[in-house]
Amino acid sequence: MKTYNQTNFFKHTFCEFTQIDSFNFPVNTNYKSKSESMYFYTKEGVYRKSNHWGRVANCRWKLIFIIIYHKQNAIINLVAFFNSIYFLLKTYNQTNFFKHTFCEFQQVDDFEFPENTNYKSKSESMYFYTEEGVYRKSNHWGRVANCRWKIIANKNYKNQQIAIGFAKWNDFYPINSTEKNFFIEVNFEEKTAKIKPIKEKKSKYLFSFSEAQKRIKQITHLFKDDKWASYFNEDIESLRMNIISQFINTEKSLQEIKRSFK
């Protein structure tokens, strides 16, 4: 999850503020918007004084209020406070899920597309939207236009075989963003590395999609080529595991890590 503070909390975030009645704004408040909303920052969070809540510019800030609050009584400025933001990137739906996104669809075998499906692409892929997500029927996965859509397939799935996959709207992640929302999963037995989205708080080192892609290429080279290991006095399998394990859990470059083993 991204860490928020006074420099970025107002950028495409969702938050629930709790109303308070015991705070007096200082004369020199930190910030006052064009709409007269006032903000005061602390180490723990931010106080906001305003007469409008809900959609605030590009954000969605709800107010958990103590007293009964009526929209008609908008003259009243309510003071609220938050110390955490629950924001996972942008919200995706049928209007934008196909714009530069990463997603892992889960293969399903028990869904029949209605005759009037929502959308059919030039390549004959079919889409059906629900409130929870989207079904996709296609014979090509991976690189799809400007997106990267994988299918978590059943054992009998073969490449270029028509398959139906389902993904929830919150399974989509932007790939043209600098947000660090991906980790790298390595299988040392199969000598493979995959980019995985972080779906909940875990002790994983995170990268942006482009950063993860670059590291995947370097890891693939470490698996396929053994020449680089001739400069080290260590068993190649052990060396490879130690170097890659560090590489996916730090922002250090591969060269820095290699040097530390000499």
C-alpha cells in the first residue's frame, strides 16, 4: 500500500473522515482551498473543515458524522479528522478496464455468454459485464492491446485455445503508473519469474509494473545463462538463489548485489 501524507493525500484517494467538535483551527492554517475548505496537518493525519463532502475534486471523501447532518444545511462547516486512507489505485469498471491495465483472470467453465453480449472485439473476443466484474471469452491472453491480461487456467488448458475467464473490477491494476503495486514471484525449481499484483498487505517488496518487467528480464537471463557465475567461487544454484532473492526484495541494482558476493 502507498504511504500518504500532506503532499499526496489529495490525489485520487478514498477516505472516511470522522467528525469532531473539539478542534479549533489555528489562525495560520496549512491550506485553504478555492472553495474555502481549510486543512491543518499533523504527524497523525489531517483536519479538514468544509461544507462539502463526498466527491471532492478527484477524490471521494466521506464524512462519518456524529450529529445529524442535512445537505440543505450546507452553511454549517463540519470539522473532521482522518489518520489513514484506504485507497487502492483507481476504480475500474466497464468504461476503463481496457486502458493500460494488468489483470489475472480466473478460468471458468460454467458460464454461457448471452446472445446479446456486451461487447465483441475485432479479434472475436467477447465480453460480458456484471456489477462485480467482467467475463472474457478469447483465444489469446497475455498481451492484449495495451494491457497485460493473464489467465489462471485449468490444467487442461492449451495456448491459443478458446477459454472463458472472469475478473473482478478490483483485480485490475494500472501498468502505466509509477505506483508500486507489484511483487515478483520466483520459482527456483522451474526457473521462472512472474509479476504478481499485491492484493492485500503482505511483507513483499513492491515495484511499479515497468520496474518489475525490467527485473524479470534480468532474472530470466540469470536462469538461462551460466557464464556470469564463472566469476564467483560459489555453487551456481546457491549463488543464483541468493542473488535473485535479494534482487526481488530490494531496490538495489543487480550489479550492486553481484559485487557484494565477490
